Amino acid sequence: MSTVLSVSGSPSATSRTARLLRGLDSRLAAQGHQVLPLDVRTLPAEALLHADFGHPEIVRATGLVARADAVVIGTPVYKAAYSGLLKALLDLLPQYALEGKTVLPLATGGSTAHVLAIDYGLRPVLASMGAAHITPGWFVLDKHIEARDDGSVVVDAAAREGLERVVDQFSAVLSSPGTADAVAA
């Protein structure tokens, strides 16, 4: 199966976005994928803000991207755009860091007014970084994510159904015979 890098672009330690991703990581792992979590907030702020490409943690994060066959990008939406923290990391990656990779964009936010942030904000950046295939993304309203004290989340049934569908489609693309050949072509 594939190695999937699961990137949370949330700056919050109690992030619903990160918790949502970690639940999806379990779903992907149960489908046979090796999942590597990366919470961008754990990278040194000074290295991100000063574009320190040589910082060991930035080098490590870049290596995780290079190692992955596919990437799940999760971000909260602030002011109709993906997080600045995620932007800082994407800016430090090589121009074609996503070349040949399948990418699943996910977002969370407080209003349906932010739903287009995936297609109009995040998708063009991922495409410019060489993503071979960007699967349909998904947006989940904050109010549909219940954070539990144990670190888990419960997602509203209607939101969960759509979310699981796009994650399963992403997994199916990764599991399809010849996908690696098609992506490399």
C-alpha cells in the first residue's frame, strides 16, 4: 500500500482540524496505508517565519513530504483562506514537492461561506507544487465536530458520511493497480 503524509495546518494544540485528521489517519491505516502524521504547529516558529530551509526540523518535514506517496492536507479556514501556518510550511517546500503525489485537501471552518477556500485557495497552490492528482476535497463545519476530552472527535452523521466518502475515494485511488504508473507518467 501507500505511504500517506497527513498534514495538519492548524496552529491550535486543541484543534478540531488535527483531531479530525488523526481519526481519518486511523481509517486510512485500517485500509492498509502507512500514515505519517505531521502537525505543522510542532515545527519551530522561528524556522518557519525566517524561512530557515536548513533547520533540522524543516529538513525532516521536507523529507516526510518526499517520502510520501500521497498527502492529506487539513486546515482550518481563517478569513476565507487556509491557515498562515500551512502557508509558511508550503512556502518552505521545494517548488515541485508534490510532484507525482495524490493529494486530498480538507478544511474546517465556522461558516459555509468558507467552503470554497479549498477550491479557490488551496487547490491552486497544490497544483502549482506538481500534485499529480488532487482528489475532491471536503469542508466540515466546526459545529459538526465535537471534540472529546480524550482527544478524539465525533463528527455529525451527515458531515461524516461525505467525509468518509472522499477519504475512501482517496484511498481507492492509492490502491488502484497502475496508479503509481499513471501518476508517474
